[in-house]
Amino acid sequence: MRIGRLMLMLGAVCVGLMPLTGATFYVQLVSKIMILAIFAMSLDLLVGSAGLVSLGHGAFFGVAGYAIALLSPKYQAASLWWTLPVVLIISAALALIVGLLVLRTSGVYFIMVTLAFGQMLYSLFHDTKLGGGSDGLYLYVRPTSSIAGYQPFDLEKPLHFFYFVFVIMLGVYVLLNRVRVSPFGHALAGLKVNEQRMRSLGFPPIPYKLGAFVLAGTLTGLAGYLAACQFGFVNPEMLSWHYSAMVLMMLILGGVARFHGAIVGAFAYVLLQEMLASQAVFGAIAKHWQLGMGVLIVLSVLLLPNGLTSLLDRLSRVRLRQNS
Amino acid sequence: MSGSLEFLVQLLNGIQYGLLLFLLASGLSLIFGIMGVLNLAHGSFYMVGAYLAFWLARDIGNIWLAIPIELAMVLLIGVILESALFSRLYHRDHLQQVLLSFGLILIFEELRSIFFGDDVHGVPVPPLLRSSIPLTGTLSYPVYRLFISGACLVVAGLMYLVIQKTRVGMMIRAGSTNREMVQSLGINIKLIYRWVFAVGVTLAALAGMIAAPISSVYPGMGSQILIICFVVVVVGGIGSIKGAMISALTIGIVDTLGQVLLPEFSGAAVYLLMAVILLWWPQGLFRVA
């Protein structure tokens, strides 16, 4: 594992130093990837730790985005310090309500029910005037960090935004790893393996699963908040199940049940997508990048079921054997 | 008087939509109930069916000749996909099945975009079925919608007969309960799985094909119908054909009437129904243990 950890830290340093190259396009691209990595990590808490495959998490991502767009006054910056907590509370409350319903099911039912709930919220935003219908809403100005006239950082600047997201991503990574090794995380892992036995040991499944669902929903809301800030608009597509499926794909590409897998997967997925959609590489076919992405998804499920980070594990295991 | 007749027309439309949903959901439920595979690409086969109908109706002109050609093509696609991809995933978890079929959705959608473009196309109703039954001076009911309902009922009846009354049906039912036991009795379970998968997706394509003249063909039609299909299966209970029939009819009627009465919230009405049912019967109305 030592080599694996070293490479991860090296990767983190590389990402942290990346803006020094000064290419604004890439600074924005990596910011987007890190936001998706936060989304992917929070989904991994459900998928990897609790064994709950949710296809409806795009809903929390989208609702949080809509919440910040609706909370902000038009053409004026809202304060980061009250909008962020409010959006997180909204996400948590929504996750609590949805979780109470969907956790009555399990296994394949859970997949279908989460998908249907996500789609319900999608059609609510798509068909009603609440959030501007199918066009969505604009967020003209990003929230400001100023308190009493003093502004520690300015999210309008790509560089400041980049480090803001970077710090949050590392924070979420540390938090989720703490959760995984906590008694709560161990109970979740037990429920994933054998629910019956955990119940007889005195661990009721619903409160633990609900806790994980709410935490994952809240952190997904955090990602949605950041995404709305970065893109400057929100539309119903953020809530669609395609978004959830894409993030699940990042998870399996990077490796499930390890949070660095989610980060590696987010980078791998978005960079692959950028490459496939690049006209410089693929010319006229680049328009149909989804075809290549679909083929890659099928191949990676068949050939690399444990994700890219499993290659890293294998590499470090080989090295260890050589050392001993 | 005309108000209640109008209601009757909407009710008939709801039943027709429900029967169509049954055709789709039964294929999904069959594949899941027997092989334990959740195939998200089921809706894509609905789209494939509809676009093949559009293509063959345009280029062959004779829909009665087009139907068998199309069904044979989809059956072949089903056999190929099962043997090349899905058969490798029977022992893996749902997450990987979900993602594999998500990859297939992207591939199908993009192929559709390459071959047919992103426009909405209409599909002509076959000449024999083009008439309508007059109800009052202004109201009439198209024969083609009655044909859809009839066709769905015939397929449902056939499916019931095959699964419950034939030797193959017996093998299928046995295979869903205990794969190893059936195999050790000398039955080729892999072959059975292959054909159940192929027939399941062909049912979806058939639904798309007969729905095409009234729904027209458009991008994303597969995803849209897939979600409703999931709701049908969740409400009815997986593996229960009776449950699928009852929930498909209920949802067909709720959705159709909802679009007339509350157009803004019709999208959410069906999901609300699902939420209410889940509160009382988390396993669906008719779950087969």
C-alpha cells in the first residue's frame, strides 16, 4: 500500500500545483472534475460502504443547484456564509424524506425506486414554472465570501474558486474516511455483508442506512452548490438519472469502496470524455463521442470490474513482495 | 353526455397505454425474474423497435412484411448481446449490470443519432387500420388504438400459455428457482437464458413498433418509457405477471387522465402513486417470494 499512498499524495500535490501552469481553461476543467469527485465520493458512501446503488442522486445535486440559484438575488451576489448552510440543510431534509421512503426497499428495487424519485423531481422542475421550466435558471453572480466588508477570497476568480473546491474536496475525502473507520462506518459495512446478523446483534438497519443516505445526500448537495456556482446556470438535466449513472460510472472506473477511487474515476472519466469529444483528436466523429464513451463503459465493466485503483493496489503488492 | 363519452375515450386511451406498458414491463420483469439481470437498456429496445418500424415502413412500405423482418433482427441482436455481454455478468452485482446496460444505452442513442438524426419523425398508420369508429358528431375513436390493445392482449395470452402450460415454460420456471438443479437434470440452462433474454427484449421492440404510429419516433423515447416501466414493476412486484398487468393498467389510466386533468403535474402523478404504494406495500402489490 505504501507505493499506492505515495502516488496518491503525489497526485494530490500535482493537482494542487496545477494552476501554476496558468492555463485558465484547464483550471476550470479541473475545478469541474473536483466537483464531480465530491459527488462521486458521496455516492461511494452509499454504494461502497452500505451497498446501496442509487440512481437518483442527481436529484440532490440538481435541487441544491436550483436552491442557490433561487436564493440568490438577480445580478447581485448572495453571501456564501448563509446560502451554503441553507442549501446543505435543504439537501439533508430532502434526503431524509426521500430516504425514509426508498429505504423501505432493497436490492434491485432500491435502484429502480431511487431512479423513479429522481425522475419525479426532474419532471417537477422540467414541467412547472418553479425553476424556469426546461430552460433552467441563471446564476449571474457567484456567492461572495465577504464578511463586514472584508473579503478573504473571491469566487469569481478562477484561481480562488479552484482552491476553494480543492480544499472542500480534500475535506470531504478526510471526513468520509473518518466516517468509514468510525463505529457507524463499521456498522454500515456489516449491514452490507449480512443484514440479518447485524439485526440480531442489535443494529437496526434503517437508522444506519438513513444516516448514510442523508450524509451522502448532503454532500451531493454541496457538489451541486459548487457546480451551480461554476457553470452559472442550472437546468433540469442536473437532476436526470443520466447524471447519476455517469457518476456511478466514475466510481466503477476508479474503483468502488475506496474514496480515492472516486477521485481517480472522476478525473479518468472527464478526461476520457474530453478526449473523445475533442475535434483535434477525432475530427468529425468527435460529435458522436457518446458512442466511444458507451463502448469504453462496456469494456471497463467487463475487463476492469475493480477499477483503475485496483491496478495501483496490484502494483504495490508486487513491490512489497520484491522487498521482503 | 359528450362529457362522459369524452371520459370514456380517455379511459380507453389509458387502457391502451397500460397494455403497452404491460408488454414492456413483462419483458423487463421476465429477464429480471429469471436471470436476475437488471437491464436498463430495455427502453433502448423500445426505441430500436420504433425506429426500425419508421425505417422499414419508409423503405419497404408494407408494414405487414416489415414486422417479421424487424422482429427477427431484434431477436438476433438480443442473442448476440446476451452471449457477448450479459451472460458474463450473471454472477456479478447489480451495479455492474446497471453500468453495462447504461453503456449500451449510450451506444444505442448515438447510433440512432448517426443513422436517423435527431429529428422527430412520424410513422404512418397501416392503411387497413386507418379508419375511426364514430361515437358522436365530433368524437370518434381510432381503430389503430383498438388494434394496439388487442395485439397486447394476444401477446399477454400467448406468454401466459407458454410459461404456464408448455414444457419450455416449465424449464424456464424451474431455471429461475434453481439454476444448478435444472442444469444437472440435463437441461441446457444457458440456451434457455439466451432465448429468454432475446424474447424479452423483442417484446420491448414489439411494443415500440406498434406504438410508433401514435407516439411518433423521437430521441430519448427509450429512457422516458424505461422509467415508467420501472414504476410498473415496482408497483406490481417483480416476477409477478398478474401484478405487472394490474399495475400497468392502473398507471396507464392515471397517467392518461392526469395529462388531461392536471397537465402540469402529470409527470409527477405516477411517481406519487408509486410513493403511496411503497408506503403500504414496500415489496409491490403482488410479489412472488
